[in-house]
Amino acid sequence: QVQLVESGGGLVQPGESLRLSCAASESIFSINAMGWYRQAPGKERELVATITNGDITNYADSVKGRFTISKNNAKNTVYLQMNSLKPEDTAVYYCNAKRLRGLWYNYWGQGTQVTVSS
């Protein structure tokens, strides 16, 4: 069971930046892919960005060029740097880990609120 703890959310104005962190309870070398998803009120959860254990990244079109996902293997932590934030980025952001051990296992953090408003 992988436990994920997010931090770094908050209230910012449009155009500002935030960095989210997701700390895993065990080595992320054992995790095939980690990522960030978000869910706005009344909407379904959507993919924001993912990074594999081979450092291959993938982004939603809506955040390309503004958000960057990265990881620090020594700290078992994944980050999401969010620049040029827009009101439509407002959502609860969830960290996700996917691990293949015969079957795919999916783990989620508790979420962190990001609000972009003037």
C-alpha cells in the first residue's frame, strides 16, 4: 500500500505560480508512473500530468507550456510546478501512483485545493 501526501496548494491570483509536492511512503523506484489529476466542482477528475519511472512525461493540452512535472527519487517526491495560473485551474489536485505487480494498482492522495482568483 503506497501512501501519498500532497502539499503546496493555496489561493493565488491569476498569473501567479504554485508548486505542489507529493511525498510517497516508499521508494518511487518501485512505482511505474506518478501523476497529478484535478477535479473542479461539478466536473469529473481529469489528468493534468504524469511522469514514468523512465522520466517520460505527459501533459493535458490545457496545461502544456505552463505546468511542469518532475520528481526527486532520493526524496520519494513528485512535484508539479504551475506557472501562469488561470481561474480555470481552480480545482482539488490529487497525486496518483500506478504500480504493476502482476496487476495494476492505483493509489491516490487526499488532495490539495488550488484556487486561482483575483
